[in-house]
Amino acid sequence: GESVGLHLPTLSVQEGDNSIINCAYSNSASDYFIWYKQESGKGPQFIIDIRSNMDKRQGQRVTVLLNKTVKHLSLQIAATQPGDSAVYFCAAWPRRRDSSYKLIFGSGTRLLVRP
Amino acid sequence: ETGVTQTPRHLVMGMTNKKSLKCEQHLGHNAMYWYKQSAKKPLELMFVYNFKEQTENNSVPSRFSPECPNSSHLFLHLHTLQPEDSALYLCASSRQPNTEAFFGQGTRLTVV
């Protein structure tokens, strides 16, 4: 089946340190993955995406790594700031055509930034 | 702002009421989605519309009825809901399926 899961429900980091949020996906998951950030009272906000023909993609202070061998996805946030405090979701589009419209979300990791 | 607007932001309704949630996108996208977000659970896809046609109904009870009159507007009609239907209902849109989806702020629904 299709599943996307996050490894830790909560991650606490010191301000200024780097954060790493992990995600695993099942064999039948997508060729396309997205990381979303959701702050309290808001909808999920796109952070960065990656397709399966890539291993790494960088944005502003964020990097997504894709390890297809172990079906693992990670989001790295450099120099974590208080404004990074939120719930982070990984999401995947299933590869199978009969469910190609279904964006599947993991359960989310809450990132807490300590001052 | 993401370009996806949902109204109302908060809604309290009784189990015998009928209400509607509205979603509007000004991004020129062709696909629109309804998601349900309950506490401590992953986002659950409810419905998908592509070019105004419903392409996915994820086993959603009939007390939730979607409507997509055009590619820019999506409604979710609610009737005879249960307290367990209380959740954050999120609308999203994308240029086409399998591309980045943009979310609205959500409607916080409480059924009493």
C-alpha cells in the first residue's frame, strides 16, 4: 500500500543549531515528494520539493535529501530560528496511475526551537 | 498568502444544521482538493476535483457533499454532522495533479 511516515512526533533544537527531520515512505509511494510547514492556526505552507531523479535539493536554509535505496527522505534546516517552530509534514504523490491524484501526508513532526 | 482563500475561518454548528464551506483560488489552477485535519492524525484527503470533475472520493460519508461550479471555486456542504467531524478542513489547489499543492488557512469546524 501507500504510506508516508515521520520518525519523531517532536524535535527540540537549540536556536542556531541545524535541524534534521526524517521521513520514510513505502515501496509504492511517489516519484515526487514535498515538505510542508504548518504554523499554528494556518494551513500547510510549501517549503521544498524533490523528484526521484534527484538525491538532493537546496533552498534558502533548507535542504532535502532523498535516499531511494532505503526509501528515506529528510529535511535539513540550517541555523534554526524561532520562526522555524512549526509542524513539518512530508508528503508524496503515489506513483500508481489509479491513485495519481492522491497526495499522501505523514503524521508530522513538531519542531520546537529553544532560545 | 498562498492565493487560496477559505471562508469562514471558524464555524460552530449543531448536528441538525446545514452549512457550507467555501474555497476560492486565484492561481489559475485546475485541480482543487478538500482535506480533513484532526488532532494527532495525518491530513486525510476527502475529495479531488480536476477541471471541475470529481476524480476522487476517499470514502467520505454522504453528510459531506462537495460542489465545484468552476475551476476557481470549491464548496463543501455539510448536513447532520457528528461531533467526531469536528476538525480543521483544508482546501488546496494545484496547477495539475502531481504538482505542488497550495493550501488555504482552513476552516476550524466544531460540531456541538
